[in-house]
Amino acid sequence: MMRRVLTTFLLSVAVAACVSTSQVSPQTAPVGQAQRPPAAAEAQPPSRPGAAPAAAAPAAATDLTLPHAKDSVKFLALGDMGTGDTPQYEVAKQMVAWRAKFPFDFAIMLGDNLYGSQAPQDFVQKFDAPYKPLLDAGVKFYAALGNHDNQTNRFYKTWNMNGERFYSYTKQNAKFIALDSDYMDPKQLKWLEDELKAAKEDWKIVYFHHPLYSSGGTHGSEVDLRLILEPLFVQYGVNAVYSGHDHIYERIKPQKGIYYFVSGSAGQLRKGDLKRSALTEVGYDQDQSFMLNEIVGDDLYFQAITRTGKTIDSGSLHRQPKPAGAAVQK
């Protein structure tokens, strides 16, 4: 893969450059002229032989474990969802049902947002149709690309990438940074360092497709990528990292003080692929799932929920102290 070739080069050259304190202006690729694929008028959930059974009724409101605080940062996390199959639609229905209890206003997409064909009608069948109630309600989706996504998908207006492979945005006291882990070139690394160095927000949350830590049997930890990114995360005080790629749910034990989640089963699923290890705090591989998240002051609350509305993990994580010697932003 292209990413593998690049990281071999980067391990010997780019790591040293990206962790230096030299000042270089951030650069981003120019937005091209590609147009958003036209949407079809209607798209219906597929009906296929052997499809998964219909999801159970949405869980009761009392099952919400998040504080649902006023003016908090509320967001959805989902990865590896774009199959267009019945389970994806059932997970989407759960998202809609849970939003009635927990009104998140944006979602982070962890890559492999579309599988297989990626023609205009596929954007409808595999994204617009399942998430239509959320889109109609004003929920904004912010995508990171995965290895199954076409690079031109970054021009799809509803994914809010504005034509960029990597980008950032702020939600109250939290800085969100989306990366392209498929093509981790020096330009992106330098941009990332500049973004982290300049961030004034209390929380720094980074998300991308390939997990630095994972107990998934099919892929597992992307160690080459970890050697490149983790030094920056530690140096500049990244608090939490979300990834997909392995079609499981896993909450990783804190690594070098950083919280990691793998949430790659909002459409795809590999039953039995979780190989519990010393990394695993909590894991689940028996059904599709997604995550609800809430930042309240110095705490990040999370709740992982299955296709049938079952909660498989929940809790809160306290914001870590800023790294010693970190520059004070004014």
C-alpha cells in the first residue's frame, strides 16, 4: 500500500523533522474542481437474502449514561459503516432514536465511509439515505478517509472536508483534528505539528482510520504509524484518539497518558475478531456498534451502543494535565 511505502521513508526522515520546533507555515492542498455527486431522489434500505434480523426496539431513555449537560460538546463517532446493507441502516435507526434522548449536533466519521462502488448512487444508498433523519435535523458529519474511500470523496459537501485530506475545527473548548492515515506524508505531519502547537483549547481530539493501538485479529496495531504520530501526540498533549479499520469496538488502556478508542463496526463487523490483549480495557465484537460522546468541562463521557440498542461500554475519562513545558497560549 502507498501508506506502507511512505511510512518506511518517514521513519528515517520525517519523524525528526516533525518533532522539531522549527517554524513553517501550515500548508494545505488546494481545493480541486471536483463536484459533489448528484443525489438520487430516493434510496431504500436493501433487502437481501441472509440479511441480519431487524434491530430490536430502541433502548429506554433510562439507559442513557451520559450526563446530558447544558451547553456541553455532544458528538457521535462511527467508523467502517458505508456498506449500504441492512445492518448499517439498523445502526442508523439507533442513532436517530438515541439522538432524541441525547441531541448530538455533529458526528466524526472514522474512515471507510463507503465500500465497493462509489458512484453517485452509492453516496445516496450508503450515506444520504441511512442518515437522512440526522442530516435533516442539522447534524454535521466530519469525515476522515479510510483505505476503502476514494480520495476524491473529500470534495463531497456533506462530509465537510472542504476538499482537504486533513483539517481541523473547534467545538467550544475542544479542538478536533481529522487526519488521512492512508497517506501520512511530511506535509501532513508538519501541518499536524503546527495545529497541535497552536491549539488553545482545553481538549485535543484526533481521529483517523488506522488505529495506533488495537487488539483486532485482522489488522491490529499500526505500529509504523504509531512511531510517527505518537511522539507528536505526547509532546503536544493530545487527550483522545478515535480510529476504525478493525471491525470491532475496543477501548484501549491509556497509552503514554492518551485515551484510545477503536470504533470500526457501524456497518461492517468481524465476529470473534477481537483478540483480547494487555491493551484491552473493554472490547466487543458480537454486533455492529457506534459511540455517543460528551465533553463536560474536564471530563469526556462515552457510551458505546450496539445495533439493537444495547450499551456495551460507558464511563468517563478525566482530562490529563498539560505536558510539562507546554507553551501557554494567549
